[in-house]
Amino acid sequence: MKRVSFQGKTLSAAQRRQLDLQARMRAISTSPFQTEVQQALAVLHDRKEQGIKPDKQHFLVSSERGTISVAEWMGF
């Protein structure tokens, strides 16, 4: 990785914001959330290898067609 020294130079506001954003993103990548995501992905990978189908996330609630009237919607 290439290191750049900014000694003796003045950074613009946009450059300071960019460096601040990069520092915050580095801090997030080492957060506990990242380890939880890695653990969840490992569990999903193990389930996939075992042939277990994933949990059903989306399912059909009703198959009615058309638009109901306001009276039906309000229960009259």
C-alpha cells in the first residue's frame, strides 16, 4: 500500500471529508457487526452444503383480484 505524507500541505475541505470518511469506514470494517455478518454467512454456507433449503422469506398472502371498495375496506 502506498503511503502519502501531507506534511506542510493544506488539505481542502473535500479532502478532509474524504479522509474522515475513509477513517470511519476502516473503523466499521473492524466492528462487531462485521463479525456477526461473517458468522451468518458461514452458517448459510454450511446449510447450503448440507442441502438444507433456505427459510422462505416471501409468501403469498392472498390471490384476490380487483380493488375493494372503501366500504368493504372499512368493514361496512
